[in-house]
Amino acid sequence: MTTTPAPAAATIAETTPDELEQVLQRAAAAAPTWAAATAGARARALVAVADALLANADDLVPIGLPETGLAEARLRGELLRTAVQLRLFAETVVDGSYLDVRIDEADPDFALGARPDLRRVLVPLGPVVNFAASNFPFAFSVAGGDTASILAAGCPVILKVHDGHPRLSLATAAVVEAALRASGAPDGVFQTIIGQEAGVDALQDERVRAASFTGSLRAGRILADLAAARPVPIPFFGELGSVNPVFVTQTALDESADTIATGFVTSVAGSAGQLCTKPGFVYLPDGAGLDESIREAAAAVPEHRLLNDRITAGYEARRDTILGTGGVRVIAEGSLRVDEDGDGWATPTIVAVSLDALRAGRDALLDEAFGPLSIIVEVPVGTALAPLVPEFCEGNLTATLHAGAEETSDDLVELVRLLSAHAGRVLFGGWPTGVAVTPAMQHGGPWPATTNDSSTSVGTAAITRFLRPVAFQNMPDRFLPEVLRSSTTDVPRTVAPAGESTHWGEAAQR
């Protein structure tokens, strides 16, 4: 079945300079209070937001259907994921391990001379501007993972609403604000702003101490440059673009060719390919014989609405470029149409190129196609796979290897090593769409996947983006943050007691 068509775009007033100033003032005022809030208070606020979102699902989802064109099941599942993220960060805050507390007790007999008492902890940065994403209207938007991790870290959120789903954004924001208010969170800990100018001005304001972003490479690079060019530069955590290469061996095909073909098409077609982890390139042995299976699977996929007119235009341009490049062979020529309301609708397009054709047309082919399109690269039998990674794979969110259940070789070992240097998450088998919300998840990668490959935007490690370390030396307990005081025992900490440091370095000599 097809998804709901969009109504005429609602007119939402943009944030004025005076309104933005009030937002910034409230955020700055809330910052020290929220940073000082107890772990229990922050956790209760996050859980309150999660509960409120689920309680209001029947009101929120119908707003999102026409604005995004996403199916109801997808939106309800995404809303549940959003609640799970909030609760996961609540547990993270209560546990306290994220603070990375380290204590070196004073030691007059330290190997390098008397050591002072040192106590290190991570502290909140301050107000953060969060630029919401279009393709995940719940999980990466108003109350998504970035907002959850920012609030969990103890920082106020200034949420720049995405113009692709403004009505849903404001409705969601109202739920979030009410839940935070009822939980006792300070006024100004979560606010929304509307419009590109307001977002840029907020990013450049001295009261803002960091920013997060999920979107296009072009927009992300502009914002990252603005953050770096401030008189006092600030961290900018942007998730930008990824082609998510997949490498398949002949042994893998011998064992499960049909499963690989159908899984590939399902991954490309999901949500009309508007997923940052969609497999954009699949390297297959030449003569793999999957054309018919892929064609049949693609033909069974109903058309799906694209998120908005900009994505439709961008996808159409990329698709035309790819189809018009020399050496491209069409396996499944999906459709792309624009209806009377201006909405784009698409079905999967799968093409193939030889390895030599990819080399010849790399400038036209290697960019991300944000939509239901993927390129199969036909690799001559006997070609080592590992050397293809530095040749064709820039920074990516994911990379995948399909090999036989017991298959191994020096080439594959080296392939995995190189993939791990070019991607944030490396999979064996399966497909990269579908990002588990778990503590160990890594959703990031080297440029151009992100602007900072030391971070993640999914999983509990995402909280560290909005914290910075401070060490206190010889500080009396009464002046220390509570988590660093000697009387505090309920926060995990790494302690180097006096008298145990004289042998440091011996392990390296053994």
C-alpha cells in the first residue's frame, strides 16, 4: 500500500531576532541549574518525556503521516524507539559511569616525585543547538537521540525545527516541554526555534557551547565552518553523508545467494531509501547471477513517497546522473514521479557497473544517492577486495562483509581491518539499515560521514559529545562536585590509591 499524500504546506512563523534573544537568555539561565541537578532529577525528567510521548502517540502520529509520507507502522515504531532512547539515557545518568570519574590519591612516594591529589570528572558544556533531521521525524528530530543525550549530559537544548515536518515538530515540542515542566526541570532547558536564519544566529551566539546536526553534506559543512570560525570555536557534531559499502564473496553467494539478493533490495527500498545507512554500493563477483532475483524483488516493492520536494529534486538529479553515466547497466529501473501536489514517489532503481567503469566514472558515481537507488560493482573473479577500500571508500557510517560461514583469507582479514579504518560500524552479514539503540552502538565515522569521527549519535556514548573534562588538584572536599567527594560511593570511579603507583610501568617491561 502507498503512504499518505501530503497536504498543502502549513505556514509556520519563523523565530524573530527578539524571540531568539529570549530563547538564548533562558537557555543560559537554565544551564547552571540543570547542570547541578541530581542524577535522579535528570533521569526522572527523561522518563517523563518518554512516557508523555507514548501517551500522546495517537495525536502525534496522524500529524506526521501527511507531513512525512512515512507509513504509520514506521512512525509508531520510531516513536517507541525515541522513548527507549530517553529511558536508556535516564539509566545512563543514574549509573554515573559516563562521568568517567578518576581519582589519584595524593602519594608522596610516587615514582616521579610527590603526586598531588587529583580528581577528574566530565562536566556539561552548556546550551547546545540541535539541528533536527528530516528523515527520522521522531528518533532524530525534536525528542530524538541528540536531544536525549544533550539533556542527559546536563545541557539545555535549543532545537532548530526542520521545515520538512514543522507541525509535527511543534506538536512534539509541546509534549516535551509540558513533561519537563511537570518533572520540575528549569524553565529554558528545552526550547524550539524556527527558520534557517534563527538557526545560524543561534549557532554563532557566544552563549551556545556546542551544536549537533543530521542532514546533507552541503548544509553540514556550512554550519561546521561557521562553528569553527566563531571568535571562540565550539564543537560541532554533524552526521552528513555515507554510501555504506558492502563486499560479497563468491563463497557467500554459493551459500545464500537468494537471501543476499532479497535482503539487499529490502535494505535499499526501506523508507524509500531515505536512510543514512542504506547500502549504496555492493561489490559482487562478476557473473554473480543475481539480476533476476534482484529484479523480481524490486518489482514487488510499492512506490513510496519521498519526504519533501528538496529530497525529490536531489534524488532525481542523482538518479539522472547515474543512469546517464557510461558503463551503467540497469538491472531494475524503478519509477520516479511527481504528483499533482508536488510530492515525489519512487520505487527502487538498481544498476550495475564493472570495476573499470566505476574507475572511469567515479566523479559521477561515487556520491551518495539519497533515495531508493544502489549500485552493484561487478568485480573480476580473483580480484583482491582489500585494495578496493582505499580506492573507493571514503568515510562511512557502516561497511559490511558477506563471506562464507567458515571462510577466511589474508585478503578478508585485511579487508576488515581497512573497513574499520573507513567506517564507524563494520558488519558481518546482514544489512546496515536498522541501528540498534544499545550502549555499544557506534553511529558515526570518518569524514564525510561525520564532522567528528570520535563521536556517535546513537548509543549511550553519545552523551560524551556534550561534556568536557575538569580536574581538581588538592581541592578540599567541601569545594568539590559531589561526585568527586570522598564520601560519595555510589558513582563508579577509577581510583589510584597512595602507595600503589610506585610500580607503574613494570607491566610494559614484562
